Amino acid sequence: MTTYGLIGYPLGHSFSRKFFTEKFEKEGIDAQYLNFEIPSIEEFPKIIESHPDLRGLNVTIPYKQQVMQYLDDISPEAKAIGAVNVVKVSPQLSTVNSKLSTLNSKPTLTGYNSDVIGFVNSIRPLLKPHHQKALILGTGGASKAIHYGLTEKLGLETLFVSRTAREGMITYDDIDASVLKEYEVIVNCSPVGMYPHVDECPALPYEVMNEHHLLYDLVYNPLETLFMKKGAAQGATVKNGLEMLHLQAIASWEFWGNQEKL
Ligand SMILES: NC(=O)c1ccc[n+]([C@@H]2O[C@H](COP(=O)([O-])OP(=O)(O)OC[C@H]3O[C@@H](n4cnc5c(N)ncnc54)[C@H](OP(=O)(O)O)[C@@H]3O)[C@@H](O)[C@H]2O)c1
């Protein structure tokens, strides 16, 4: 049976498996979606070898960078971002004679980044002409795709905010009214506020925010984070990461060579 799957560690409750299993059932697609919880990326080649029906993988924490060494090709976008969260597995047909084609045991592996597509397509409808500069909270894996999307796809200027003072970045203590007057888009790429820590939010002077601000949280559990609540109370536009999650899954499906039914 055509197989897709997710690699990461630990996987626990996986959005992707539920999303694709429901999609296959609803649309009568004869395929399965498996979770591959691997403690080391060195197990990646074994998964490919032992699942000849595998046609695509999603990649999550902590392997979005480590998986790149095993791929035959990486899209220019994923290369620029420095992270792959989708792998297309293409079996190679080798012609034995003019009539007979056999499947070569080593498929071609191509890496893509669908996080950037999910983010860009979900934030774009909310952007107004005055949204020229964005703060990116957190400097982990997800922040790279967000930075790429904001600068290369949406034409905004960005500034990273980290807990640690580093060149070219600011810290939370540096954010005052003048910074928030200049940076009217704020994207939370940190896990702060995620379940079960729902009473926490990034350390910002929320009281100086207003209706010009757009607060986008990559977190989607809870659906309304404290970051969003505090921004909304000041009149800001707010959005959680759920649509991004759905859109990146649909983009994965298309990267694997399938057409999304509209
Ligand atoms: N909606 C979606 O589709 C989607 C996709 C990808 C990720 N996400 C979510 O986005 C978030 C970030 O993902 P990630 O993979 O980038 O995570 P990550 O690498 O673990 O962390 C992101 C960054 O957040 C900052 N941070 C971590 N703990 C913090 C704390 N206690 N207080 C303040 N800052 C803290 C750190 O930056 P500094 O050390 O520089 O402060 C860290 O590098 C997660 O909640 C993830 O679930 C959502």
C-alpha cells in the first residue's frame, strides 16, 4: 500500500498522522500514514530501505536539519532556509530490457520546506501596507522559515529577539514603546505559552500595543494563547498557528506529487 509517514523524536500525539489518516479515509485514497519515532537520524536510511512503498515523509523536531545529509536534492528554498520538513521519495525505474522495467532499490530523495508556505499563505491576508517591519521571537528551527518567508516572500524587514544577547539581535529587555512603534508585526516562534504553560507569554510591553499591531503565534495549543489575548485586548489583530499547520500539510501532499482536491 502507498505509504507516507513522519520522522521525529519524540512523536507523542502527531497532528500529521491524524490529518492524513482522516484525509485518506474521507477521500477514499488507498494509502497509509505511519509514525517513525527514531532516536537517531542514523536510522533514516533503514526506514527508506525497509519501506519500498514509501512515497513521502514529513520531518519534525529534531531532524529538520540532520535529514539534509541523506537527500539527493534539496529545493533552493529549503536550502536557503536551512531546514527540510518534507521529503519526496521517488522510486527509480531501471529498464532491464525494452519490455520490462523494475524498481531500483534506491529511490531518489528530494527535500522541501512546506512550513514557509503554510506561514506565508496564512499571514498574507492579514498584512496591511503599514506592516513593514517584524519582530521574530525566538531563534530556533521554526524561526528560520519565518524569517525567510517574511523577508524573501513578503518583503518585510525583520529583527530577531532572543533571550541571549547576540550580534544583530535584540533581547526582550530592549523592547520598549519606540521599538513596537517601528515593528508592528510580531511573530512568536518560541514555545512560550504552549500547553500546559498556558499562563505564560513572551515578555513584551503589551500595554503600548494598538490596532496597528499584528500578533501571530506559531503555537496552536491552546487556540488562543495569552500572547494573543493580551494583544487582542489592546486592539491588535491576532492569529494562531493552526492554519499554518494545515497549509503546510496540504503543501506536503502536493510536494509528494499529488494534487489537492479543491
Ligand atoms: N504552526 C505550525 O505549523 C508550527 C510549525 C513549526 C513550529 N511550530 C511551533 O513553533 C514553536 C517553535 O518551534 P521551534 O521548532 O523553533 O522550537 P525550538 O527550536 O525548541 O525553540 C524556539 C526558540 O524559542 C526560544 N525559547 C525556547 N524556550 C524559551 C523560553 N522558555 N522563553 C523564551 N524563549 C524561549 C529559543 O530562542 P532564544 O534562545 O534565542 O530565546 C528557541 O531557540 C513551537 O511551539 C512549535 O510547536 C508551529
